[in-house]
Amino acid sequence: MRQRASLLAICLLLGTAVGHAYLKLGNEVGDRIIPLKWSDLPVRYAVTNQDVPGVSALDLEAAVGRAFATWMAVPGTGISSTFVGFTSSDPFVEDDQSVIGFRSRPDLERTLGATTFTLDRLTGQVLESDIFLNSAFDWSVAPVGEPSRYDVESIAVHEVGHLLGLSHSALGETALLSNGRRRVQGKSSVMFPIAFPPGNILDRALAADDTAGLFDTYAPPAARTLGAISGRVTRDGGGVFGAHVTAFNPATGALVGSFTLSDSGDFVIAGLPVGVYIVRAEPLDDADLDSFFDTDPVVDLDFRPGFASRLVAVPAGGTSSRVEIQVTPK
């Protein structure tokens, strides 16, 4: 039995400012939430045999291949993919194959790309995943980018991250525009929901937040050499739901985060190299919550950012001693 599930986490042209975190996608099977991941590897995908101005089908296939290679280069995950050929089928058509291609959607004036899945209703297994890039925008595959055109490879890396099971990161900074939207000033995660401006190719490379999310999803437990931080965020003795919790390594400059996703305020930040980290909790009070949650949870926003009272040591293949972060109301 199959059900079609549309991924709401899309790559946006403009959006709202947010904090720091990565999330993994999941689907409900009975009374359990099953992390969305490919159990049948390699991921087999086809590319729609359609040219758009500035980008041929061959160009698209090459850019998508590089995007998959970027994620496959994350060590310890075992990710693999295979291009099975060109197809006349468009993405977002349930046809028992994963298709990546362009579609013209001028009505989606802020959407550069999106990803959908077909899942096995009983097991949660991914059966098919399609990616579309919106040809209503101007695109380029130029090696160093092209002014006024969006970079195919950069957006493909973002969407392949969704295909592999990652949701949005919030590791970025934006500036408010006169029309109420925001433009990215800088970010340190490919999975940030808002794209760089045309001509920018920085999202061809992954950041620490991206690799941590993929490693946490796919690395087999027996092979894990990276560590994790676990703990709890509380206010007035109770747990805080929906807080961003970030781990910053001052020796490397790497920043990785997660959310508290229970009423008890518990969190885990995984995929961390051995080292000493500064751990901080902050509210999602400057964020579009729809970019992170597909339901309507009551996210706690009424607290001031707070830090763990000590530096946190992450061991190889293990978890730190439990971290307690006590925050105060605004």
C-alpha cells in the first residue's frame, strides 16, 4: 500500500529570518514516527528529458550528479546513487520512479524547488522521491555562477538533502526588504530554507550542520566515531518545547544544532566530532514555524537565550554527560 506525501520544506527565494538547527524528516506509521531514509540503496533516479533556457537536460543531469556526489562524500554514511537515464515523465507524477526535472510554476513565485515522496504506508519505506526545479526562474550551470540566474547545482544540493531525509536548518542570517520579505545575507547550511541570491554558488558545498544531520540519519551505530550532546532545556522547572539548542566548537568554528522536541525539553545534538563545545538555547521568536513543523505544536517562545553552565566535552562514538540549560522568561 502506498500513500503520496508532499514535503512542505521547499527551497524558497525569500522568507523569514530564523535561528539555528537541523531537523530530520519522518513519517507516521501506526503509533510510531519512522525517520525518513532510504533503506534500499543506491538511490535510483531519472532526469526529465527537457531543456529550459540556459540549461539542457544533459546540463541538469550533470549538475544533479554532482549534487548527489556532494552528499555521498560525507564519510561513514554509505549513501550511494545511480542515474538510470532520461525520461519523458515529469516530476511529481506517481510513476514508480524517482524523477528530477524542471516544471514551470509561475504561480509559485517564491519557490525555486521542492521534493515529494511516495512511501509504503505499512513500513514507512521510501519508494519514490521526485524533485522539481521551477523553470519560471532563470537558471545557470556556469562553473562560477552567472549574474541574474540561480545556480542549478546549489538548489539541487538542497533538494537532494530533502530527498535523503533532512528537513530545514535555521543556520542563517537575513535582511528585511521593503516588501516584507527577507534576503539572505549569510548562512552556514545548505539546508537553510531560503536561497542565496542569483549568481551565488556557495551552496554547492556542505557545512557542519548538513553533514551532522546526514551522519545522524545514515551512519550505522557500530561504525559511529562521532559523538553527541544530550540534555534538557527548562524554565521555572518545566521543559521548554521547540527551543533551538546549538553546539559551537570554538576550535573549529563549526556550529551544529537541534530542537527540543518534547514537553520535557529534552534534546540531542548528534554527528559531532570529538571536542569541547559551547551549548546555547534560544527561542524561535524570529522564525516562520511552518518551515520546521508540519503540524501546529505549541512552541515555547517566551524565554531569553541561555547557555549551559559549563563547556561540554564530546567523546568519540559516545554521548556527553547530560547538559542542563535553565532559561528565564522574557
